[in-house]
Amino acid sequence: QVQLVESGGGLVEPGGSLRLSCAASGSIFSIYAMGWYRQAPGKQRELVATITHRGTTDYADSVKGRFTISRDNGKNTVYLQMNSLKPDDTAVYYCNKEPPIAPWWGQGTQVTVSS
């Protein structure tokens, strides 16, 4: 059973930056495509960025050019660098396999963009 622990969220002003981390237990992490997802209040969870096991990335249009996903397979960790943050980016951010596996959902990390 893989466990995912997200961290790095917080309160930031519009235009600011944050770097999220997702630490995974289990040695099989490196073979999976991983994704960062987010869920804003009253909205469905959405996929914002993906990275294959080889490092190919893809982004939702709403974050393209502002967010960068990366991974360190040696550390079993996936990162999300978020720049030029907007109030609409406010959400709880989660990582999971892409496509996601229900038992893998962690607690997420809250990102709040507000002045």
C-alpha cells in the first residue's frame, strides 16, 4: 500500500510562489505517472499537472506557464512549483497516481492565495 503525504501549502499573496512536495512510501513509486490535483470549495477535484515515469509533463490550461511539476524518483517525491499565483488557485492540493487510485488519496495541503 502506497502512502502519499503532501506538504508545502500556505497563505500567499497574489503573484507569489509556493513549492509543494508529495512524499511517497513504497519502492514502486518510480514506475507510475503521477499527478497533482486540487479541489476548491464547492468544486470537483481537478487534475492540474501530470508527469510520466520518464519525466514527460502536461498541464491544465489554467496553470500552464505558471506551474511546474517535477519528480525525484530516488527520493520518492513529486514536486509542484507554483508561480504567479492567483486567488483562483486557492484549493486543497493533492497528489496521486495518474489516473488516481482511491486508496492513495492523502490529506492534501491547503493553498490560499489572498491579499
